[in-house]
Amino acid sequence: IFPEIVTPICAKDISDDLMKEFAFLSGGRGKDNSWIITLPDSARFNEIPEEIVSKVLTYLTSVPSLHESDTKFILILDRRLDTWTSVKTTLQKIAASFPGNLHLVMVLRPTGFFQRTFTDIGFRFSQEDFLLKLPVVMLSSVSDLLTYIDEHQLTPEFGGTLEYCHSEWVIFRTAIESFALTVKEIAQMLQSFGMELAETELPDDIYSIERILALRTEKYYQLKEDITAVTKEGNLLLSSFEEPNLEECSQDQNHERPGDWETVNRLLGQLREMETAFDGFWEKHQLKMEQYLQLWKFEQSFQEVKNAIEFLMGQQAELPDTGDSVPQVKQRLKNLGHFDGMAQDLIGKAQVVILHGHQLAANHHYALNLICQQCNELRHHSDVLSDEIKRKQTRLQKTLDLHTHLQQALQCCDEGAYLLANQQMDKCQSKEGAQKALQDIERFLESSSAYLNYDPQALHCDFESVLTSELKCQIQSVQVKLENVRSMFENRQSCFKRLLDKHVRPVQLVAPRPENPPRSKSPLFSPKHVLCPERFLKRKHFSSFPKGLSSSCLHSDLPASLPSASHFSSRSSHVINELIETERVYVEELFTVLTGYRAEMDNPAMLLLMPPVLRNRKDVLFGNMPEIYDFHNKIFLHSLESCLGAPERVGFCFLDRREDFQMYEKYCQNKPRSESLWRQCSESSFFCSWALETLGRMENAALFKCKHVLFYFYFQELLKYSTSCDGVQELQEALVAMLDLLKSVNDSMHQISITGYDGDLSELGKVLMQGSFSVWTGHRKGPTKMKDLARFKPMQRHLFLYEKALVFCKKREDHGDGYDKTSSYSFKHFLKMNAVGITENVKGDHRKFEIWYSGREEVYVVQAQTVDLKMAWLNEIRKILFKQQE
């Protein structure tokens, strides 16, 4: 980046030879502008070695060559006190070793008589040789010299006026060349420093960058000091010479002056140019270094805030957005509010980083695009975090409103039950007593109509966005309790109205348990036997009434499903009764389906109406429903009935038979075949319109799933009232076993919806886990850094973990209506478990883990919805891998 400086031979290296003054450059010029080199009269010239003569003459001819090209020289050889022999030897040396373009040699011949004569004779005989090599002119006197050279260009010893001091000339030449060498060294130092700045690789931490910047700045100022010192030296040297007066001197005269002043002035000019170039380069480099440091600090702040936001996003994902009770939802709202405070502080820090990035961009930072990209990324993460918190706050608040409504409704039920329980029936026997009691009921009903007359459909519609299966069950449970309380009030009102109408003493009413409906031989015409999960769920209503509620005076008002007292044993017994009653109804309705629908397929009278595709296919249409019926009718119902009076045996009852419940998986696995057959023949005349919906419902495997959900509820209730009784551990084990069975059935129902797999899924072993995840992919052929990988949108995949493979599917939108509405999973690819490896933690999100295949030939980053779900999958995968190793 700096101009290259070329210096002549240094005078200091031949200063001793120069000081012998056997030749000097006075600065005079000939008429043709040739430079004059003088060899003064010296008897010892011929004793000087030829190489020294050559070196000195080479140096003297090089001085003018620095300023001019095609330089010519005139040689004045003063031999007035010498001999012809010496003159001849000198001319021979000059002819052999003169390094420049020799224009003319003027010899002041010896003045002695004999030597003059010898010279004339010798020169005459040798003239032809000299003329061939040197243009020699013999001069008899100094006056002859003036005919060739102006007196102003000659020194006083030749009758001229040109002042010349050889010792001073040597000193000045040494000083000039020393200055030129120093300028060259400065140029080399600047060049070296520039290359160091351009080529040195910068470190990757802020402290080292700041240290390097400080050291380079210090070196820059040191070089600036060196340049200043050299400039001062040059100016001092320049002042030693008389500056040419360009106005007074003609161009020819100016050319006749020595070039020392021009040399020093030119070197100073070069020094100024180098300093200017160096300052410009340093300014750009310093700006780039400062911007590089700014970028490092910005990116460090960006990464810290981004990691913190991603960490909070991970924590936020684990915060629930619903709850099962008012206190729980309030506490979660409080926790979310505290979390929101932390998030807002972090978002504030993100805004500071974004503002810093905007300032850098406004100052035309060289990494403008990267800074803007990271600012946008930080803004996006902040918005997502803020939006998610607001969404959860909204859902929790709405859930709180729903729980408040339900709580108010339950409170109204309790108050109504308390009112009925505290009505003294002996005082209600008279007309006045009955009328007063009736008025109390009517006042209560009027004040509580807003709660007692809740519309469940309106409640579902108003809070549809936050409804979970648990909340739906709670709404249904509250609705059942409301219906029971309304029924109690209607019965009590009817009783009192009859008293008022007849004015007679009322009879204490007792409602016995109705007999089981007889099993019709043609249940096809009995719509009430439809196998509907809502009927099962409505049976699950364990209401709590205040103490003091008399079973003797309210027996006629309470439905059979409600406990009539708060004693521990009665509650447990009530749960057992509900469980057994539900099982009886379930067995009855299975029997209805089998004898009504399945048996009709063997009826010869129906053969003509039956489509050909349906003949001999009842095992496909109904699956293993007969096996399920036999198990519940002959085995499990009797086992439950043996638990009457002994609730602690319920856990044993289920655990003894839990292997039998695996038959539901077989039913679910047959479901696609059953549905396919049903779709082919559902429009046939064999199935009349009243049976169409019923059979469709019956064939939905979710009904059997509902049955196990009921068991789960009953076990929970028994555990609730049996914390200190025998059999609690077995109840807990039964609860876990039921959950496992539900999961297994649920996984089977999902597995049968896989489409597009070219092979038999059963060959992959048992399905152990299934669920939806966000998935990022990477391959060895196109390596992608995890930092960059996380910025791209993930794929949504539904994963099925088998004993021998991990299957990736894409979930398709639900299709169909009503009970026919199903989901399907389009097969994408699978990984054999014997070539799978896992990395449990992925930087940036605690919910992520890594699945790699065939020595990381393929890498999949999987993000679960929660950390618990991630750990459950990792545990199951580890079990498979450990089993393979064993």
C-alpha cells in the first residue's frame, strides 16, 4: 500500500575512499549539460587499487543518475604536475573501468618542459588508441579549459567561481543517504504493520479482541512518532541546503544546481504520502475493528437474551393453561403472572439489544444484514413468548370463570339439598305447614333459577375454547347433580301440592329400586338399548350432601345413584353399587346388540335382504364382541358382585382379570375391516333407518374406551374414600393397570389408521408409544449447524414407537361426520431400532432430544410438548436399546 523506495549505494560504506579525494563530483555542468567529474592532480592516483577507483567512480556517476535519465559525464583530468606515464596509466584505468556514459575527457597535460614534450609525442603516437576508447582532449592550460566549460561551473583551482568543499559534500551525502535509508525503513515498517493488520486472524472472545485493538493502537501511535521524528530530521537536513530560487534562476541554471535539495525534498514528499496513506488505512482498519468488537458484544447480548427467552419458552410450555378447580386455576394464574413479570423483564432486555442493533445499523455497520436479521429474530421470539403467556392467561381466566359458574351451581345444589334436609316433615303434615314449606321451596327456586336451570349446551358453546375432557366430565357431573336436585324439588313440590289439594295426611313415600328391564327377544325395536357413552358417564355422579340429611324423610326424593349419608362406609358401598349397576347395564346392552343385530344375520328370513358382501361376515362386522360379552357376563360381573360389603376386594377383582381385558385391543384392531364392511352395506335394505345410527354407534371402538374411563373414575372414588383401608395398594395398582390398558387401546386405535406402509406393521412388534412432535432433519451429505437448523420451520410428525422400529407419519385432517369422523396417518419413513442412537439433550430447549441413525447418517431433532413427555419417550427408547444390547 506504500510506494517502494530505492536508495543508491551508501556513501558511508566508501567514505574512507571518498575522503582520499582522488575524484569528486563538484556539481558543475558542461555546455551540453554533462556532469563534471574532477580527478585532481595526485601523484598517488596510480597507486590506488583499480577496484577502489571503480567503486568510487561508480558511486559518483550514480548520484546524478538518481535525478536524471541518460546522464552524460565530462572528466577533467588534472595532471599538470604529473608525468606522461602517469597520464597514460590513468587514461587506461578510466577507459577500462569508467561506469557511466563518458562524453569527454579533458586532460590538463604536464607543464614541465620534458614531460610536456613526452606527453605531446606520446599522445600523438597513442592518439588512435585513445580515440577508439575515449574522446580525449589535451589542454595546455586552464584558459583552454574555459573554452569548453563556463567558469561558473568550474572550481577555483581551474579559474572558476563554483564553491566546493569535498569533506562537506561527503558529510552531506552520508546524511542524505542515511535519511533515505530511514525513510525506506519507515516504509517497510508501515508495509509490515499493514500486512499484519490485514492477515492476522482475530480471536473469538471480546477480551482478546479489545487487547489486540489496544496493542495495535499503541503500535500505530509509536509509528506516528517515528514518522514525526524522521520528518523533523529531513526538514533539518533540507534547511542545510540553499533552496533553489525558481523565480530568479532560469531552467538551465536550475539544472546546473546540485540535486541534494531536490533529493531531500522528494524524500520528505514520499514520507508525507506514506503517512497520509497509513493514516487512511489505519482509520479504516480501526473502524472495522471497532465495528467487529461492537458486533461481538451485540451478538453476545443477542445470544444471551435469545437463550434466556428460549429457556423461558421451554418453561412456559410446561405451565398448564387449564385446571380442575378454582383454587388450582387461581394459583396457576398467580404463577403465570409471576412468570409474566420475568418474561417482561427479559423482553425489556431484548428491546435494549434491538435498540443497540438499530443504532449499529444507523451507523452503517458492515454487518448490517446480520444485525437486522438478529433484531427481527429477537423481536419474533419476544412476541411469541408474550403471545403465549397472554393466550394462557386468557384460557386460565376463562377456565376460572367456568369453574366459578360450576362452583356456584354446586353450591346452589348443596343449599337446595340443605333446605330439603332441614324441612321438618312432622310440621308439614298440616295444610299451613305444607303451604309454608312449599313457599320456601318456591322462593329458593326463584332465587336460584339462574343456576338450577343451567343450559349445558350454552355452557359448552360459551367455553368451548377451554373445554378439556376433565372439564366436560365436570360439566356433565354438575348437570347430573342439577337434574337430581331439580327432581328432588319436583318430587317434594308434588308431595306438598297433593297434601294441599286433598287435605289429608300424606303417606311416607319410599321409591324401591326398579327391576331390571326384561331382556326382549327383539331388542331391535328398543332404542333405549343404544350403547351410548353418555349414559355411562351420567351414572358417575358422587354428590356430597351436608350432614343432617335424613334418609327416612328424603328417601322418596333421592335417586338411587346419590348417597344418602356422609358416613365413610356408606360412600364406599355407594361407589361399589354404582360400579356393579354400571356393569349390569353394560352386559345387558352388549346382549342386546348380539341377540338383536348379530343374531339377525343368521335369520333365514333376512337372507334375501342381506347384501352378498355381508353374508358370512358377521365376525368381521362385530369382531370379538361375543368374547367380550361372555367375559363380562359370566366372569367379571360375578366377581364385582362378590365385592358387595367388601370394597377392599375391588382391586383384587380387577388385577386377577386384567389379562382378560387385553381382548379390547383385538376388537380395536378389527375396527378398520368392520368400518369398511359397514360403509359398503350401510345403505342396503337389510339395515332399516332406525338401525343405521345405532349400529354405527355400536361399532365405534371409543365406546369400549369409555367403559375403561368409567372404571378409572370408580377406582379414583374408591381411593378417595379408602385411604386407610385394606386393599388400597391393589386399588392403586388397578388404577395404573387401567391407565396402561387405556393407553394400549388408544395406541392400537391410532396404529390402525396408518396408511401407505408397504408391509405388515405387525412384523415391527408391539406399538409401545405414539404421539405428535415437531421434527427437524439433517443429513451428512448436507451438514447443517444446529444453531442454523433451529431457525427453520419444523415438520409436524406423528411418531409410532414399535419394538423393532420407529415410524414417522404425517397426520391427516379428520374426515367424515359424527361417529364416522376419523383421523389417518400417512406413512413417511421408518428407522430400524437396531441402528438408532439418541442424544438426550439438545441446546436451546429442554423439550428437545436427538435421534440419529446409521452412525449419524441421518439426524432428527425431536421436540415434545412437555419435558415429561420427552422423558417418557427417552425411557422407552432406552429400554429397547438396552434389551438389544443384552
